[in-house]
Amino acid sequence: MSTPYETPPRAGSTGRSESIRDAIPDAEPIHGSHDTYAKGEVGSIGGLISDISADLSTLMRQEVALAKAEVKDSATKAGKGAGMLAGAGYLGHFVLLFLSIALWMAIGELIDSLGLAAVIMAVLFGIVAAVLAMLGRKELKKVEGVPRTQETAQRIPDALKGNEDPR
């Protein structure tokens, strides 16, 4: 008997979903009102409510186990991707460094002065940095925060007291 969390294996499956399936505990059999009472018969309301509560508790445990397994799988993949992006960024700095050195040497050959070529390179980097700083500042001024969340959060205390103005 399969659980609601199992997916049938696909042809050419890479085995990625198997790690989630392995992390989820087997479904606990739900013994509740459907096993305890004959059709149309209810022993007691308290017993029925107790069975429903136990069924809901089992369902919630299974859902939490599924969520934990999925979050762990997603976090692992995100961590690997972030590490690869960090490595690419680090190596990108080396590319910029060596291209800058090559441009510095080329300018130095053209004007016959490596010192003046270094000053020219510094000025070029300064201009690029200034333009990026201005663009970044302009974008940061556009940030509004979370205005709708702030508005609704301010209405919560009145809503709990029953004093909220219906809108």
C-alpha cells in the first residue's frame, strides 16, 4: 500500500526524489472511527472526538516529516549552488585583476611610462566606482520596506479586541 507522499518512479529517474522518500518515515496506520465503530453506530461522542483528534495528530506528524525532508533537500541544493556561485565570483576577481594588469601594461607600452599608466588605470576604476555608487544609491532610495505588512500589523491589536473598523 502506498502513502500519499510516494511518487511512482519515472523512467530515467535520477534518484533525487528517493532521498526525500527515504527521509520520510513510513506512514503510521490510522486507527480511528472507521475501525472502531460499525457503520451508522457511534459508541460515544467523546470516543469519536478522541479518534478524530488522534487521526489529525498523526496526519500533522506526517506532514511535518514531509516538510522537514523537503526543506533539507532544498537547503542542500541551495548550499551547493551558493558555493559554486561564490567560487565563480572569486575566480571572476582574478579575471578582473589579470585583465587590469594587461591593460595597465598595454597603456604603459603606448605612453612609455608604467607609473603614468597606473594612474590612468586608477582614474578609470575610480570613474567606474563612482558611477556604480550613484546607481546603487539611486536604487536604494526606491526601497519602501514593507508598507502593507506594517499597516496590517498595526491593525492586529484592535482586531483582537474586536474594535477593528471593517473596510
